[in-house]
Amino acid sequence: MRCSFRSNSFYAKGFRLGVFHHHSFASSIVPASPELSGNAFLHLMNRRHALAVLGGAAAFASLRNSQAQAQNNLPASIIQTALGEGQRFDSTLVVEIARQLAKRPFAKPDTNLPGLFADLNQKQYAAITPRPGAMIWGADGRDIGVIPLHRGSAYIDPVDLFVVEEGVVRRIAYNPAMFDFGALEVPKDLKDISFSGFRLSLKNGTGRFDFAEIQGATFFKAVAKGQDYGTIARALTLKPADLRGEEFPFFRAFWIERPPIGENSIICHGLIDSNSVSGATRLIFRPGDMTIVDVETTLIAREALEHIGIGALGTSYLHGANRPTQVEDIRPEVHKADGLQILTGRDEWLWRPINNPETLQISTFIDKAPKGFGLLQRNRAYEVFQDDVLHYERRPSVWVEPLGDWGEGVVQLIEIPSDSEINDNILSYWRPNALAEAGAELSFVYRLYWCWSPTERPPLATVASSRVGRIGTGLNRRFAVDFKSDSFASPQTDIQALLEVRPGVVKAKNLFFYPERKTVRVTFDLDLEGNNASELRLVLDSGGRAASETWLYRWAP
């Protein structure tokens, strides 16, 4: 299908990559001492319909009868009434708590901490480590254990942690004996300050390895066996890169179901809250050679929701072949992911290399019922990174698989200028077109794969590298894009490179065939004709059919 261009946007098979430049930018557990429904959906529904779907009317009665009282209580009172210490657990009540919260004005959590912890720098905070005895279910024969995490430094929001054992809720009480504070002198009369989140740990032969961590806002991350943490998921994103300012929702509480002995999965129910929305999310973690997380979330709007992000992933990209470093660095490339992959509702595979631009860049890829997207780390060779400490070649690729029809919207990619590899300057997510009015409910279901490479991948040639170099002293650039496929091990006679740019002019386009490397390389020069940015689209064609995924790129200084 031929591309058409309008205004300052690039249209290709229903996708638009717009260019935007912004210049602002309770009796408690204390550890010993030292399948998702096939009817997944994304839709707006009123409260009556939601209750009919979720059921449990009798379970909700006590909450409804105490609604007037709850309006004058803190969110902690609502939580205790429904699912606090000693209550019978019903997962639908997490959603009902969210509904109760949404009827009230937003109440900020008590983030006060003893100065000892509030003033910690990141290095001091990192020295606070959980003691072995702090692990919940760590010594009762279960494969998965839960490790509470301390508050402090950047992690000041309290998260109440509850476990569910034999259907009964028990609160995990804070106890300083759970932690090794290193050189910090901690008072012995420290009150219960709750936690900042938790880790999940899996038996691994004679030892254990931590495979997931939930901490900070609604952030969580996971790894497959043998990997290091990298890309981070968000249970909810609100107004990122918005001129009005981004809103950061957070987890108020978690209820973690004790897994049966021998079960290699764990279910965690989180309560989300924020200025404009409250919600409930159900996370099922299944660790292994590939760690899979099923996510089921319901949101209740306090006010109209115009800009939400679903399946959001954040990562860092400092420099690489398509954006050489401007400072001296002995490492050729520094990034946790190198591209955004999308499988559209029309079965087109897109690959968009990510970048560290000089100005904020926002790209939108229009779609209907997307089949998947994710931030991938395709480079797995040590030689690419030459980093003996951080080993970026061991960072996970993360693939988002929508379950059910997500309707119309866009995959949005935000690239933020950064001069530090510790900053997550890349964000991708699904932004639905459907808006939620105040009081409305929005539900969605998806699956996350934390892996070396997604199980679902293009049946075509894929982009192995994208390189960009300067031509002369201006803004014109030379590009080299390598496509790899087993089919390229044989001589190719009918491969063509279909390339379109706007604005600008392509000069000196060439194809180079390397059967010994199963590679076809396309090189070309881009004359910007005085413009300061251009959108590019490249696909290999063989006899009128696509022989590769579609390479998309925005060149901007």
C-alpha cells in the first residue's frame, strides 16, 4: 500500500507518526526473626452493569451500609472494613474498595517518615537489605516467597501488604528486625511505617533468585531466568509528557495469595489510587525461562480521563549505532532496549528503533485491535555493549499481548532527551481513543512476556541494526539498515527496497547482499532540503510481497 503524507505527519497503513516538540517538559504476620477469562474486554460500563458482571452482591452489602461512615474515614478504614486483618478474602472486594474510594475526594497517603529514612540518598537506601528471615513463606516448602521492601529515599509512599492464607486476610506488620540497616543507627522504638513494595523469589535448585519486584508508583518489573532487571512496566499511566503535568498513580495496598505447595505461580491483587482515578489490578506471575505476567485491571474515574496509558513500558536508551554518543564512553552502546516492535490489528509487523533525541519526541501509531507491542533488546552479544558490570545484553525484552479487542487508539512512543543511563527516558503504551467520564469504569486485560525474545515474532526478515552517520557539516545523514533472514542465505534476485521519506529527498540508495551473514543491507543518503526532521519508511519487497518487517524511523537532531 502506497504511503500518503499529510501536514506534518506520516501515514502508513493507518499509522500516524506525528512530530511534537515541547519545551517544558490490623493481628499481623511478622516473619521469624533475624487463567484469565477468554472473554477479556476493554469497554466502559456503568456501576450497575459492573456489579452484575462481578457478582458478590451479598459481600458488598456491609460496605454499602457503611458508605456514609466511610466517607468520613481515611482510605485505611475502608480497606480494613472490607479486606483488613481477619476478613475473609474475596477478590471482587478489591474492586469495590476502589469504587468506594472513587466516591471520595482523593486523599494523599501519609508519606511522613522518620528523618533517618526520609533523607537517605540512593546509595544509603540500597544498603538497607531484607534479612533472610523476612521472607514470607520462605521456609515452608513453597517455591515462591515474598520479600517486603523498606521505605526511604525515593520510595516514600506506604504500601500496606496483606497475605491471604486459607481464605483469611493477614496483614504483614513492619518490624525493623526484618532488615539489615548496615551503618545506619535505627531507634528500637520505631513505629510501624509499612513498606514500599515487595519482591518475589523463586527456588532455583539449591538457592533462590528474585524474579519480580513491585515498588514505586504503580511500577513493577520482572526477569526471565538468567537475566538482569531492565525495562519496567506500569500498571497505569496518566498524562505522560502532558503540558499540564504527568499524574503518577500509586499502589495503596496489596493482597498476596499464598500459593499451594508445588505451585509455580502467585496471584497479587493491588489497589490503585490517584487524583483522577482509583482502581484494582490482579497480577498473576509465572516465572521461569520466560516470566509471564497476566494483568487484569479495572479503573473507576473520579473525573474525566482523557489520556491514559495501558500496557506501559519504560526503559532507557543513552546511545547506540543510530545515535552515537556525544561524550567519551568506552562502551559502543548503552541501552536496556533498542526498539519498539508492533504487531498491528492488520497483521503488519513494525520495527521502530528508539533514540535519545535532542528534543522531546512523541510518535503515535494509529491502530485498531492491536495484537501486540513491546520494547525489545535485540542485541544479545557482549561485544555490542562491552560493559563488564551492567551487562546490557542480559536485559529482558518485554512483549505486551492484548487479550480481547482493545478497540481504536494508538501505540504511543515518547523519547526524552537524557544524559544519564539511570534515567528511563523511553516510554511506550496503548492510548485508547475511548474516554472515561467521571464515575465510569474501564477494564482491560493483557499478558506480559519478560523474555530473551518474544515467542511471537515476524515470519519475515527482521531488522538487525540501524546506523546513522553525518554527511558533511549540515543535517543531512547517511543510513544503513541491515535485514536478516534464513532465506537470505541463498542468492536473492528479486529483492527491492521500498523507501519513502517526508520531507526530504533520498539519494544514493543501494542494496548489498551478504548470503554468508544471511543479511541484506540497504544504504541511502537523506537530503533534508533545509528541514530539521523527516519520517522514513522502509520495507523489503519480493515479487510484490513484503519480505521484511516494516522499518520506521524519525530522523530529528
